[in-house]
Amino acid sequence: MDLTVLLVKGLIILVIFGITLLIATYSTYAERKVAGFLQDRLGPNRAGPFGLLQPIADAGKMFFKEDFIPAQASKWLFILGPCLAMLTALMSSAVIPFGDSIRFGEYTIPMQAIEINIGVLYIFGVVSLGVYGIMVGGWASNNKFSLLGAIRAASQNISYEIALGLSLIAILMMTGSLSLRAIVEEQATFFEWNVFTQPLGFIIFLTCAFAECNRTPFDLPECETELVGGYHTEYSSMKLGFYLFAEYINMFVSSAFISSLYFGGYHYPFMNAVHDALTGSMGEITGHNIATAIGTVVFFAKIFFFIFFFMWVRWTIPRFRYDQLMNLGWKTLIPLSILNVVVTGAGLLYDIKYTTWLIVVVMVVLAVMSSARAPKSQAAPQRA
Amino acid sequence: MSEFLNQFKQLTATGYLFWVLAILALLSAIWVVTARNPIHSVLALIATFFCLSGHYILLNAQFLAAVNIIVYAGAIMVLFLFTIMFLNLRKEDEESKTNLTKMAAVVVGGLLMVMLITIFRAKSAQVPTFNPVSFDSRTGLVENLGNLLYSDYILPFELASVLFLVAMVGAVMLGRREAGDRHF
């Protein structure tokens, strides 16, 4: 490894780190703007133009609040909890390929912090560690409601991790690699994007991603009406800020993960034509770099769409009941994802990529039939 | 002493990493046994697993390292933590720490140590040293591991999966609510 390559690599890691933090910061602003839009009000608009300085104002408020540690709490674990949450959230963006590659001189450097051939397993491992931040924090608070929230969070995360992993296996079978870059390269043409070949896997993955991020409709760990505030009841100041911030980072990483696994990553239709035109008119190196930049912009557009989707769902759908959540995870998503794996395998045996549409079609037919058979609910009488 | 220092100076970066990881692993393993609080014990055990994963990476076994983190640190230890939180072992539970149990623990631990040392010193179990001719840096990667598992070791692999299935079904059967049971 050359020193230049090492420097550029370090620069890329720093940039990815910074972008992750920046996007998480402005996700808090976007969340409130989207909430305002969906509830037909303005949202934050006082701090700076269009309220753009609101995240900074919030951070300032968080820093100046009293940093309180409960008397009977186990002090070091109480501090360790939010640190773990933040650490695991920040670690996961390392293996996501943000773009094709940058060329300068004779070097070609992939737009990715680290390229390992077990990228998917790496993310899976980091995600499975994320639950420690919540559990340690909830236990160390020495508060019944915090502990209940932490235990809820842990059981929810463990339950949905299984379905998450099983829905991923179908993709791994189609690609034959655990490297995220290989999975993205596999989806070069538009109709081979995994969302078209794996529609059911995509829906399962999306649902599980919501559950893993503790977002509505699965935000039971912090359900105010049942648990006061969940695992972070006792937290204040920037420790609470870390927990909330980790949630937004997780949201960004999940969106990036969904876009690269199911929506072709930095690929877009006609990208080869664009690449050829750019290299033809601007020379090999500049053209390639600009094509890479366009791919990266497309990738971020996909990520932003999914972040918006997370928020859209949050302000539209009410929370699940806890037994419903567990039933959905264990009795619906896990059997469905196992079926998905089996059908994908059968399809690969005969070289047909689109076999999982069969399950989707059957499910839609069943849903339509059961809703047609269900007794018609009577229209509620309107009051004048 | 100077011999040891010279040897220490000649180590490669990997060698230093090995020593750091080994010392960390030992320290956290000792912490697991000596910690008064069971939660601290579990956290120390997680740290131990991380050090072991580091050793796997040093041995070029990336897949094993990742799976070790996912399965042990990510799933089994969460369940440990879970159970301990439910049991609430905070108050010192002196009943289970009689002299008899302490003696039994020392005897079992000592026997285990003797057995491990015998195994490591056995001639037939000596690990061959590094051989640059037959060395393949890709041995521990997931493709090779998969090929090996599904060709040479297919029977043990399948037997293990059947065992897991049986264990799962057994757990579900044991945990199932009978018709007349209370809800909890």
C-alpha cells in the first residue's frame, strides 16, 4: 500500500464519518419539518433561514442541560450505555460502498472505507451489538421502567434480527458473495435490482430495519404511555442526546444499506451510456471521476428517499401492541423469509431470478380473498 | 531478561498485536471470574470474545471472527444479560458460596488446566510451524470454508444442524403453554 493511497483512504474514512454525523444532525431537522408538513403546520422556522440552525440550537441546549446521574445507578455502566450506542451506530457505515472508484494518476481507489469480503456479516455483527447500548443503559439506571424498556428493546431486536438475516440470505444466494460491493455490482442493470428479483425479501428487510432502529410503528422500547420514557428515562443532557443521535445514525445506515442491497447502490439506468459519453468528451480519468460523482449523488438521493420514508411512516402509522409485534416477527416474518429462501433456491436451480414474485402473487390473492369474504363493516352514522 | 527483550524487539506488527490481544483476553477472562457483579462479569466475557475475534482475524479467519461476534457476543451474551437482569442478582447471594462449592470449583478448574496442558504438550497434537510453501492466505475465507464444510465435512455438518433442529423443537415443546395453564 502506497502512502498516497493510504492518505486518500484516510481522507475517505474521515469524509464518510463527517457525512454520517452531518446527515444524522440534519435528519433531526428534517424529521420535524416532515412532521410539520404531514400535520399541516410549519415546523421549526425561527433559528436561521427556514430554521436551518435548529439542530445547532438543539445541540447547544443539550450540552447546557444538567448532566444528572441517579444516586443508586451504577455510574460507569450508566456512562458506558450511550457511548456503546453511539459507537456501534458509527461503526456500521464503514463497509458501505458510496461510489464506484476515484482514479488519479495510476491509482484506482474505491469509494468505500474498508472493502472486506464479509461486509454483510460485519454490518450484521455491528447491528447485533447495538442492543448492548440500550440494555446496559437501561439496567444501569436502576429504574423499573428503564429496565422494562431495555428488556423490551432487546427482545424486539433479537426477534427481528432473525428475520433480517434470513431475508438477506436470499440475496447472498443470488450474488454468491458476502461483499457489499459485489452485491452492488451484481445489480448493474435496472431490472436486476434486487427489489425486482426479491420483492418479498425487500418488504421483510424493510420491516425488520424499522424494528431494529426502534422507529414507529415499532418504537415500543420508548413507549411513553406504558413506560414513561423507556430505557432512557433517567438520562439527560448529552447522554440522552447520544441515544437520540444514535437512532438517527442508525436510520441513515439502514437507508444506505437498503439502497445498496435492494436498489442497486450507486447504479442508475443508462449509467454505462453516461460513463462512455463523459469519458469520451472529458478524457479517461476526469470522465470516470465525474461519472463516479454522479453515481454517488444518485446513491445519496436513494438514501434520502429512504430516510424520508422512515419519517413518513413514523408520522402516519400508530404504534403496534407488544404481542402484535412479537406475533408479526415470529409467526409471520420468519416463516415467510424461510419460504423466500426455499423459493429463491428453487428458482436458482432452474436459472429463473424472479421466482419470489410467486409468493407475492399468492399472498396478494389470499389477502384480497380474505378481505372480500370478511363481513362488511357498517358505516358509522354521521352526526350533523 | 535481555534475551526476552531482544525477542520482543524482533517482533513484527502482527506479533505485537498478538501480545496485546492475548494480554487483553487474559485480563478480561480473569475479570469474568473475579467480578462481584454478574453484569460486569457478562460485559467482561463480551470483551473476551472480542479479543478472541481479534485473534481469528490475525489468523486470517475473517468469517470465523465475524460469526464469533454475531453468535456469541451478539446473541448468546444478550440472552445471558437478559436472564441476569430478570433474576436480579444484585444482593449478595451468599448461600451458593459455601466452602464446599468453592473447593469443588477449584478442583474442577485445576483438573481442566491439567488436561489442557497435557493436550497442548502431546506429541500428536503439536501444531506444525509456518511453512511458506504450503501457506495459503485464503484458507480461512468464507468460500474455502464453505467448500470444505459441504464436501469433506458434510456428515458432521448435517448432523449438527439436525441436532440444532431437535434442540429448537425441544425448547418450544418445553416452553409451550398447556391448555389449562395460566397466562404467566
